[in-house]
Amino acid sequence: MQELFWFFLGGFVYTVLDKIISFYKKIQFINETKIHSFKLISFAYEQLVFITTAKYISLHQSQIDKEQIKTFKNADETTFQEWKKETAIGLKGALPPIYRKALEVENWDDIMNALDAHYKKVLHKKSNE
């Protein structure tokens, strides 16, 4: 009878440990996916800024009026701000409702702060090696 008790206790402990490890792996997967998504978004933003900068270099080299270039810059700045806002909203909206709280971002600054914290942690790990 005692062997049966230990057998079921072992099965119970195995089940509990398996659930804990699975839960930890799911959290780790979500966090890695979140960081990779943020990296992708920041790369897209970087490319957008690069293209816009190239546009302004081209406009300055042409004979376009400086006031018109200033108007373009204002319009682009508004577009950038709107893009940042829509990106944060779209990212959160693209997730299934169960994972939205795990994202932990509400706006562009939250995304950049999360990336900054990630890179600081990576650099700290590398400096300790």
C-alpha cells in the first residue's frame, strides 16, 4: 500500500514540476517574441528615418524653396508621430486578448524603453563574461 502512495505522489510531483517548467518556458517564449517584435519595429522606423533624411538631402540639393521644405518636414513629423502611435496600438491589437497584458506597452516610448532595457541587460551580461 505504501508503494502505491509513493507511486501516485511521484506522479503528482512530476505533473506539478512539468506545469511549472512549461509555464516558465511560455513566459520566456513570449518575452523573446516581444523583444524580436520591438527590434523589427525599430528597424522599420530606422529605415523610415533614413529614407526621409535622403529625401531632405535631395530636396536641399534641388532648387526647391526652403519654406516648402519646411512644410514637408512638418508634414513628415506629423506622419512620424502618427505612425508611432498606430504602431503601438496595432501591435497590441494584433495579439490575442490573453497575451495583451504580457506585452506591457501602451505607446512608442514604452517600446523604446523596453528595447533600451533589453540592450542594457545584454551589454551587462557581455561585460560580466
